[in-house]
Amino acid sequence: MLDTLRHVVTHFAPVDDLLTINEVANRLRCSRETVYRIIRSGELTTVKVGQRQRVRVAALAAYVKSTPEEETL
């Protein structure tokens, strides 16, 4: 059982690496609804934590990098 716990702990992202939908909206300076629309479109991936969605910092950075500067969100 201890080996299983070690496996689980080492394969999950640190909590600091995960953002809430509100945190993503604040970083993008947009509404939560816009963030959910971007997620539904498949442009931004999420991780489920219980019943909640979280966004990896790296996924948000990749999304921003892939978005043209002049594109409207």
C-alpha cells in the first residue's frame, strides 16, 4: 500500500502548479464564462480534482503562447 501511495503522490502535479477557474480568469483578465468557453473549445486543458476543474500553469502558458496577440478571447 505504501508503494501505491508513493506512486500516486509522485505522479500528481504540485498544488502550486494548479489554478482554479477564477485564478485563470484573473490572469487572463476575462470572465469565468470566457474561461469555460475556452476549455469547452479544447484550447485549454483541465485536470479534475474531485468534481472541480483545475488548469495547470503550463497549460495556461501554452494556451497564451499559441494565441495571437491581436485575437479577441
